[in-house]
Amino acid sequence: MSRPAKWFLRIVLAGATTASFLTITRQAFGDREQDIVAQNAQDMIQAGRQTFRYDTFGDEAFWGGTLKLHQAIQGSAFGGVGPGVSPATALGVGLKVDSDALPPDLLADVRHGRVNLNSPATTLALLKLNAVVGVTGFFNSEGSLTSMGIQCALCHSTVDNSFSVPGIPAGHIGRRLDGWPNRDLNVGAIVNLSPDLSAPAKLLGVDQATLRKVLLSWGPGKFDAQVFLDGKAFRPDGTSAATLIPPAYGLAGFNLHTSTGWGSVTYWNAFVANLEMHGKGRFSDSRLNNPSQFPVAAANGFADVAASPEDDRITPKLAALQVYQLAIPAPKPPVEPFNFAARRGEALFNDKAQCARCHTPPLFTEPGWNAHTPADVCIDSFQADRSPDKVYRTAPLAGLFSRQKGGFYHDGRFGTLSDVVNHYDGCMGLQLSDGEKEDLVQYLLTL
């Protein structure tokens, strides 16, 4: 072989070796990078779930220290006030019990009726086990309840039907279902148990009797987050201004996560943790400085809540909390493989009924700016006018079957899916037949 040929062969072999080395290096670092990303995602999901389920953000200073709800829970027999709150009473206002937090012998006793569900002592025992979903009790060394706090899970989790107890409706004791809205939860009735509502009454500029009337007007599955911003407790027709507790599942992939378009899930987590749960953190939204739209918020400096960095128990948790919430999938309905009505409904959804124009599959909301004016959806503007952009969000539809209790739309104004379909049939002039409407409902229940 000639000298030039030998040099050429060496160059080719060297190039091939270098290319192989680079390929192996890229694969090694690529796998390592993927491992780092996967591990980070797993760590954030686990941290976010812990926050979602168990973190009070320091709000026990409000629920216990200011409202003294713990005193009403334990009752006078245990150093509090009043008759106390029994498990039967707690379940009656929609609180849930996590069966996985109960030891096997206690589960057996509950199942066979050997536990007194009418005694506040049993409620205290459940709190000590951290078994009441969304509620944390704080006890001293003598075992007395000294304070209490709440978590995200209070409103945005429920339990399944895996545990049955004679005399107690299904779905009150069971395994956690994170992200599901607790449409049994009567937040107003729970807060009304407080022996001292002077602080929120002063905030709203009303007496305690008026505030208690407002709280009791909400009813199960509803909460009015905005009354503490604008003071509007009732609609013009005299009905409550409270809105339905929304789901916290299936939120990945779209923009606005609140019914009237306030912001993303991260925004709403910060808003709720600081202004509604009364945790200790930082929050900023200059829109709340508008005294004509948000007189309560503007007067009380809610546009800029500033805990010191060393006292901030919210901001460091927001990133992982967001990752966890975006990872919670919408629940899947029972499969009906031969539901021909649903198949016909799907065709209607994507064509004649025009649903897919806004509820774009598979997100079932608009990718991008998923909001509309009240006129676009043929309803009044009361609730939209309470938000900065005065719009209604296009609600995602996945998991509809799991949130039929309480009705539909932001305030539950439509009691059934048939009512919703009838509304849009008239609003959009769709001229759907009764059979087509029923097919459309059947499809919606499969999402």
C-alpha cells in the first residue's frame, strides 16, 4: 500500500473512532441528563404531594389563633367551648377521613360499630392520627388541642368508596382522591363554628351576625373567595355569590385555571395560600389596588403581602406544588365499549354541536387564551365582573362524570349536563333534536 493510501486509511479510522467516541459520550450524557430530569420530576411530585396533603403554610395562626376553631372542635369537656364536634357532625359538614391513616385494629372497630362516632373525643383521636383530610390538629404534651390548620386537600380532595360503615353514607371514609373537588364540604358552616369571627367581620366592615348569615348561605361544595376582596356576598337577586369548589386535576396543558380567568395554577396557589388560607408568605398582584373593583383588598393591602424571607412558608413550596397538581390526571369513567349513543355524541361534539370550537380535544379547552366574555356564552356578567379581565374561562371537560354533584358552570346554575346542553342549544341556535342532546350528554360522561 502506498504511503498516501496508508495516511488516508489512518485518517478514516481516526475519524470513525472519534465519531464512535462522540456517539457513546452523547448517549452517556444524554442518559444521565434524562436520569436527572426524571429524578427531579419524581422528587418535585413527591414534595408537591406532601405540600398539597399536609402543609398548613403556618395558617394555624389564623384558624386556631384568630378564629379559635380548635376550641369549638374539642368542646368544653376537653377545655374548649360548646358541645364539641363529633365525627358524625364533621362528616355531616363534608369532612373526609383517610382510611389509610387508620391502624388496622381501629379500622376493624369502626367497621363493626365499636367506635363512638358521636363523641368529640373520637374526633380528637382522628386528628392525632392525621386522618382528617385537609385538617391538621396541633396538640400539647398533655394531649390537648392547642390549634388547628388547613391544607389544599381540604377543598380539593375527597375519598373513594372503599370503606363502608353502617349508618355512614359511602364516600366519607376511604382512600384519598387528590384533585377531586369536595362537593360535600360546607366551608361556611365549618367557619361558622368559630366562637370569634370578629377579625373577618372587621375586615368586611360588618357585624358577626351578618358574617354568619353570609357563611351559612354558601351551602355544600361552595366557597366565595372573592367576598374578601370586593365585599359582594350576594348576587343582585339575593342569592349567594359563592361559587363551586373546582377540581384540581387535569390542569396540564392550558393557560387559565380559574373560572373567571385570574391566572394560572401557580398564581391561584399563591393567592389562596396567602389570602384565603391565611398562611405566611409573599403575594403580589397590583390589580388588587383598584378600590372601585376590590375595595376590601385595596383597603387592606392585599396587592402586596410581604412576609420576610425567613418567615415565608409558601413561596418555597409553590414550584413543587405546581408540578404535583399538573401531574394529577383527570379520572377516567367506567368503560362502556358498546355505548353507541356516546359515539354518536362524539360526532356531534366535533361538528354540529360546535363544542370542539372551544373545548378542543384532547385538552377540552382552548390551547392559548381560554377565556370568553359573558355574552359569548349567553350568561350574566356578575361573577366575571368580580375578576380583573371580566371573562369566563373555558372549563376543561375531562372527568365530568366525577363532578356532577352541585351542578355545572362556576356557580352550579345548571343542575345537570342536559341543562348545559339545552343552554348552548338555545345560545348558539344549534337546533339539536332531543335524541342528539341525549347522545351529546352520553359522550360528555365518557370524557
